[in-house]
Amino acid sequence: MQKKAFKSNNSFNGRKKWNNGPRNRNTSNNRNGKSAEKLGVSKYIRKATNISTPKEYIPVNQFLDFEISTQLKNNILARGYVKPTPIQDQAIPAILQGKDILGIANTGTGKTASFLIPLIDKVLKNENEKVLIIAPTRELVLQIVDELSAFSKSLNIHSAVCIGGSNMFKQIQTLKRNPSFVAGTPGRLKDLINRRCLNLSKFTNIVLDEVDRMLDMGFIHDIKHLISLLPQKRQSLFFSATVSRETDILIKDFLNNPTKISVKSGDTPENVDQDIVRVEDKSKKIESLHNLLIKEEFKKVLIFGKTKRGVEHLSNSLHARGFKVGSIHGNKSQAQREKTLKLFKTNYLQTLVATDVAARGLDIMDITHVINYDLPATYDDYIHRIGRTGRANKAGKALTFI
Ligand code: AMP
């Protein structure tokens, strides 16, 4: 990990400031500013409370017990999964029985394998079965397809990825091979349907992943449209971290007497030490960040910025200061995003600067710090951001610049 960034000539000591915190200090110039700031700031300060190791989950089923193909069982073991997680333990038998599922679960619970394993087996048993998987972001689709590839090794199962920002011609070619699995984001799937390159009338299985996020991102009409093109007789599996009123309507309209499975992952904000970094002069903000990043413990840092331009600018500034940094945001091509993510995952980059949308659904297990360089738009966004650290019951740190 590189640590030889320029030495700052600024005497500000990031750690000291943030530890002393804002409790007895206020920098606003007017009274109204003061009280508003006090109220807002306190939300970003909290000690981690729950980093104890959770009780070991004892599953009812073992992977070997499931009535699925032997090669599929071998692939699960080869992936290093020894026993089912709670959602896999409950969802796999129900999906194998042909039931619709509502999984209340977020990233980190093992939900991806909980739908992929039984669906791969279903396709193996009947080659006419086709599966459509819809997820909110390109990154999430790629993660799902990575897992699908690992599980379907030597099983001769074809899949197509249909996401924006990637070569449409290649996707059309892959679709022509009549793949059993099609995974994509709503916009690109719709595009391909409009071009008559994808026909959903034979897709007897649908997975909606991160339904709540897709609704947040305004995909409700696209999703309803895509589902309307599926056959009436089908198996539908919906996964969502939360169930809002809008999600509930979608569930009632499109799921048939679903088995509801609710699991909590170890990835809760309770694992995350939250504090603020108070910067009194805007021009010193980058110095404060610099002084944090050169500290030994800032090993793998995800920084959030508000705008694409701001993120790019910050990434360039940090690069110029000698940090190993990359950025992901909506103006980057899919290939660039994938490359940067890989470099970050494999610890070649110490720091990743991202916008909220680009960071949705990222599955990177060992992020040591999340830094909110710009304030999140909502508290929900904040919780989502800091959930990228403190995962799998490890401690994480979140710092918010004020
Ligand atoms: P997901 O919630 O599907 O995004 O999965 C979160 C992480 O848990 C991924 O890195 C998976 O590879 C991993 N995982 C899923 N199921 C298991 C399992 N049964 N045993 C060990 N790791 C798992």
C-alpha cells in the first residue's frame, strides 16, 4: 500500500479534530446556522456497539441434502461454501418446490446463491426453463453473473448480460444463442426488447433483486412493463432490503402467495464507528482528507462525493498528491468502472471515490473506512454509504466531513 504521498505542511491533525468532535464546538456564524447544524451533525456521530462475533447459525439443511445435481453441489463446494446461510437454508427448499418468494434481505446475506442454486438446477432439469434476472445497477448484475458462472461450471448453461454502457451488438449476439439466463438492468433490457432482440414470452422464472433500490431509482414503470411481458404461469422471486408501500403493491400485484423469508445480515451500522471531521475552511478540505489517508489504518477507503464532476475532480487531486486512487461515477464507461473496481478489490488502489449511484450494491468485504467527503442527500443514503464498511461483523469506520 502506498503511503508516500506528499507531506502536508498543514498543521491540522485529522484524528485530533475528529476525536475532539463537535460536541462543544460550533463554527456557524449565525444562531440559526448553529442549531440547524447541531441537529444534523449528531446523526453522524456514534460509537460502534455490536462488533461481537454473532452466534453461529446452525442450518436445518446442508448443501448435500438438497435434491440438486451432483455437479452443482461440487461447484458450490468449489466456491468455498460449506453450509447454507439463513436465507439459503430457507429459500432453496421453497424455490425447489416451485414457490414464489419474497426475500427481505440485503447484500451480505448470501441472497444471490439462494436464488441461483435452485434456478440452475431447474434449468438443468428442464432445458425449456428460462430465467430473467433484473437488478438496479450494472455492477450488481455483473456480481450476480460472476456467481452464476462459478455455479454453472461444466454444466453447459448459457447466460447473457444486458447492461447499459456496454457493447449492445455483443449482447445481441449472445442473446441469439438462446441463453437460459438473462441478467440485466431495466433500461437496457427494455431497449433490447424494443429492438426485438429479446422476447420475454418464454421466461418462466423472474428474479427481481434489490426491488427497493430499483423503485428508488425510478424504475417502477419499466419493471411493471417487463413483468407484463412474461408468461402468466411462472415462478417469481423478489428480494428487497426493505418493504415500502410501493414495494408492497408490486409484491401484491405480481407474486403468487409468496413464501416470505426475512433475514438480517451482520452488516449493520452498529458495527461502524461514526464520527465527523470538521473543516472550518473549505480550501483546507482536501488537506484534511490527505492527512487522514496517509495514516496507517486507512488501508482501504471508499470516499463518497455528491456529483460526477466533483468525484472526478477529487480523484484527480488525490492522484496528483501521490495516492493510489480510482473513481467510479455515471460518466465512466462500463469497462472503466469494472477495471477500477477490480483494482480496488485486489488492493491495488487504496482509495475509491464514488457517487452514491455508482456505489450501490458494491460487494467489497474489507473496506476499512467510508468517508463522506460530501454530505449524503438523505439519512437513508448515509446508512447505505456507511454499510459498505463494518461488514461481516468486522468493525468499520465512517467519517463525515462537515
Ligand atoms: P450476497 O448477499 O449474495 O451478495 O453474498 C454476500 C457474500 O457472501 C458474497 O461474497 C458471497 O460469495 C458470500 N456467500 C454467499 N453464500 C455463502 C455461503 N453459504 N458460505 C460462505 N460465503 C457465502
